[in-house]
Amino acid sequence: MFREQIEAKIRAAFDPIHLEVIDESYRHNVPAGSESHFKVIMVSERFAGERILNRHRALYAVLSEELAGPVHALALHTYTLKEWASLQNAVPASPPCRGAGLMA
């Protein structure tokens, strides 16, 4: 539900070349079925010349409603097409949650 909502808002605001919204809640100390932790991988030419901080601020502004409510964390990976190509379409893995496995 929230994953689809996040994806729709990002697509409408940025018209990305590539977008992945991954629910990583299962890796965190949250009840089963929670949608609270997401990884966003986005490639957009809108980011050309923009610093990473400004890219993230733009995403936070679009997703302010979700962040004020059920979404606890966003891991943002924002790239131009050239940056994405230089990474060979690979994104760093998310670090393990310190509290992973504590909730049953």
C-alpha cells in the first residue's frame, strides 16, 4: 500500500528514467507486515547539476505526508543517467538493522 503510494508520488513529481521502491521493513525491528522502511533508487536527469542533499530534500518534500505518518525511514539513492551507468546499475546494499530479529 505505502510502497505503491510512494512510487506513484515520485513518478508524478520526477518522471524518473528508472525507479525502484523497495520495502525493507522486514530487515528492521518492526511487527510483521509493517511498511515503515523503504529503499528508493531513482535515476532522473532532473538531478543533473544538483547536489545529493538537494536531491534528497526534493524527495522528502514530495513524500512529506508519508514521512509524517507511517514511513519511518527512507534510504535514498539518487542518480543522473550518467552516474547510474558508471555504477553499472548497482546500488550499495543497505546495512543490517541493529535491532533485526528482535521482534517476532
